[in-house]
Amino acid sequence: MQVDAATRVCGLFGYPVGHSFSPAMHNAALRALGIN
């Protein structure tokens, strides 16, 4: 997907987050739902 005017931004707060699978899981779910 391309970043454009319809792109939504989600953030992850926490420390440390480098080991978190959350971004990968959320990106996969949003991609599967067709949410940009």
C-alpha cells in the first residue's frame, strides 16, 4: 500500500518495543482488511 491522503497512522507506546511483534501483527491485520 502507498502512503497518501487516506493513510491512517497508528502508534505503539511502550518500552522497550524493539522485541514486540505488535507492529507486524497489526500491519498484517490492517493489510488483510484493506485499511491503508
